[in-house]
Amino acid sequence: MSALTFTLKYQPKQRVDMSPLVCQLLQGKTLEQIAALELHSGKLKLRVDQVFDISGDDAQAIVIKNSFEKLDFVGKELDGGSITVEGDAGAYLAMGMKSGEVKVTGNAGLYAACEMKKGYLEIGGNVGDFLGAALPGNKMGMKGGTVLVKGNAGERVGDHLRRGTILIEGNAGDYCGSRMTAGTIAVMGQTGRYLGYAMRRGTLLLWNPPQLPASFNDCGSHTLGFLPLLFNSFKKLNSKFADASVAFNRVQRYAGDMSEMGKAEVLVKIK
Amino acid sequence: MIINGVTIDATFAEAFPMKATRAIITAHNEKWALIAAQAMTGFATSVIACGCEAGIDRILDASETPDGRPGVAVMIFAMGGKGLAKQLETRAGQCVLTSPTSALFAGIDSDTKIPLGKNLRYFGDGFQIAKVIDGKRYWRIPVMDGEFLAEATTGQVSAIGGGNFLVLAQSQAQALAACEAAIEQMNKVPGVIMPFPGGVVRSGSKVGSKYAALNASTNDAFCPTLKGMTKTELSPEIESVMEIVIDGLTKEDIDKAMRVGIQAVCDLGSANGIKRISAGNYGGKLGPFHFHLQEIMA
């Protein structure tokens, strides 16, 4: 069995909704049936074989080649199996993913991993705003699983995050961890302004001192026993986070956001 | 059967189904992990009056523990799941939560889960923090020396309690020396505990009593001072009898522990005053697990 591969023939002018091309929806279908599926692109409905060359037969391992930033909803509600995107991905990458694995070699757009429930998302490049967030109007963002970003992340990382882990090797934009209910966000690079804005519970784990809002209170320096367990759980990742030399358990602990519930924490590595 | 001059009785130990759990206690160093483990497994020699039987399974190297600190694995056995959960929670709360630098983790996996830190978290008075790491939930409970980290649940498994053998010797000192040698070897077997003090019990019991309020009383058939006034099991030269009781996760674990223990006793042999090895049973009517001494030593 070889991976079911979709190779983009051309770059459509309108954005393309890729949500029908997930493992559980393609399982058991013939290549002809898959080719006849329709993808929404603006006002158009495009047959899959109009947009992609299709090859392979293993629907549990999907590869999207020549991908570009207008392919939205890749891996939407994926429930098992893997999707590999060679190139960039559009908005709503792995939105509501239930289980499985999505890997993108390039960049990803807005709302990646939004309301994701479980599974693993890896983004080789940068990612847009609202990573792991809730959809506008909703109160619960990502509820589980792990997201790894090897580049930088945009603003509002983990907005309304409920559970799960977001790992960013690069920098994170403004409002990182805003309105978080729980979960963990780790940022190796720099963070922007308004860190943890209206954060209720959860952990922001930082390698570099942040610009903290006045509504976070210093709780002192500590050696925390759960950090070795957390870093151990990163060891299986293909990431800088897996490197034992980046791990630490001595942190400065800040509690906040005191203008909200105040039970969240920002843990900053003590150098 | 005679090994090194020691007679192995043609009898069997009778054991019962129990529920068991295992937990891992870690601490700043082995000394404090052991202190917490000893406190947690204290007053847990027999289900008759302690509510459970507990002991140290083994000492763990830092590389074997979830948080990379020195640790101790403890096991608790009880007659039912409900009682086990209650004992685990009480003991974890009073003996491990309170012990400096300690952390508490699940030590066995099973589909049946019982609370470990799940309810202890309320000690945190609302300041406790949950962390799900690799699919396991941990509770971080703020305490005066920092944070007490406890995994939410541990596994509950079906197990066996009451494996035993008796060491019959010419003197008290010789019986004790033989039992010490046996326990030293048996402690190396994973998956078993010997819950009595130092692993040895000198007051083996029989079922029932002349006193209606008691459901167990001294095993007079093996009491050397009663040789002339009861239906004794002892020959004239036996002056002291000690028992080793074994609880284990599986029949094989108990088999192995009994084998190495009896072998260690027999290695001392009749030259060191060890005359017989026997076992306690109730005629085979009460416990479904029978550990035949001669089969084990064959």
C-alpha cells in the first residue's frame, strides 16, 4: 500500500475547502469515487481530479503535494490516520481534529488547531494568528492533543485554550495565552505584548523573560517537580523541545491574570 | 522431601483472592522516599485488623521513576476494591502528602482505576493545578515545602494474599536467623510483599477462638510451649516456629518468592537447627489458591 497522494495541478484563485479529504471519509473509496468528490472553492464546486492528480491507495496515510496557502480546512475533524502537507497550508488547519497526525512542511494560516480535540499537529514553518483558539463566539478552544510549531506563531496563540499542549520553537505574537481556561503553551523564543491577557488557568512556559502585564504577580523562584515529566513527554518529538539540554525545572513563577480568575501561571526559565 | 536435612512437609499454603494496587513514591533522596514508603505501609500487617496488607515492593533507581528522582514502589492488598481505595487514599493523604519532598505516581496499569491524587487535590483549597501529560492526569498541590505532585489515579488488579510457610527450628534465634535469610532473598522478587514486621510473623493464627468476639486466635498446634497440652504439630526438639506470609500480584510471583525463601532456609539446613518447613491452611475449603510446598521445591 502506498500513501494516497494528492498533487496540486494548479493554484486556484479562490480558497479551497479541503475538509472532504480526510482519512476517515476516504477510507474504502476507490480512486474514481475520490476523484468525483467535490471541493468548494469560492462559488465553484471543483471535482477533486480537476485540482489534484491522485495516486496511491492507503487512505490512512494522505499526502498533499505542492500545497499552497489557500488550501483551507486540511485535516478538519480528522479521526485517525495521518496527513502530510508538502508546502504551505491555509486557514483552519486540523480544526476540530479528533485523533491522528497532521504534518505541514511549510507555513500555516489562521486558526490552525482551532478547537482541536486530540492528536498531533506539526507545522514546520510559521503559523498565523489564533493557533489552538476557539472559533469567534465560541468559548472553548483546543481541548487536547499536541501542537508543535517550528517557526514563529502569530497573535492570540491559545485564545480560550481548554486543554492540551502548544509548543513553539520560535516567537509568539501579542496576546499569547489570552483568555486561556487551562492547558500548556511553551515558547522558546520571544513573546509579545499582553501576554496571558484575561488568562484564567493554565501554564505559559517561557525560555525568555516576557513583558508581563501588571495584573500578574511574582510568586518567587521555584523548582517544580512536574517539569521533568513535561519535558520527558517531549522526548519523542522531532523538535528542539526533545533536546535534554533545553529542559529546566528552576523557574520564576508569576500568577495571574489577577483581573480575571488569577489561577494561571507564567513560568519563566531562570538562567 | 528432605533438603539439606530439613523436612519439607507434604502440605500446602492456602491463599485467597485479593485486590491490589501499586504506587511509586519519589523524594529528594532515597532516605526520604523510604521514610514516606515505610509510613504509608505501616500498620498494615493483616487485613484482620488493619484494613489492608501493605509493604515495599522494591527500591527504585532514579532512572526508573517518572520524575527521575530516587523512589520506592509500594503495594497495598485488601479484600475488596472499595476497601483498597479507602486505604490507599487515607495512607497517601496522611503519610505521603505529609512527607517532605515526596511525589506519588501510579505503579501499575489496569483498566480499573482507583484514586491516588484525585481526591487529595482538595487539600490544595482551590490552588491545586491539574496537568495532563502524555494522557495521564497529575495534580500539583501547593504545600509548604513547594508542590506535592500526585498522579490522579493508579491501577487496581486482582491479586492473591496469604501465601505462607512456617519455619520450625530448634531455637528462637535459629528460627529468626533462617527467616531473615529467607526475607533477604524474597525481597529481591518483584510483585510480592511480606507484610508482617520485617517480613516475619511469630504469632500465626488459626480461624476462630474460644472467645466469641474474636475470629482469629493463636495457632496452638504450632505453639512450642503448648506441646503437652494441645493437639500439637510439633516434635519434641522444636522450640520455635516463625511464619512468613506472602501477598503477590500473581500465583507465579508467590511461587517464586516461596521457592527462594524456603531455599534460603534450607541452605542453613539442619546443622543450623532448622528442622522442618510447613505451611498454614484451612483444609483447602476456604482459599482457592493452594501452594504445595513439595511441588514448589521440586
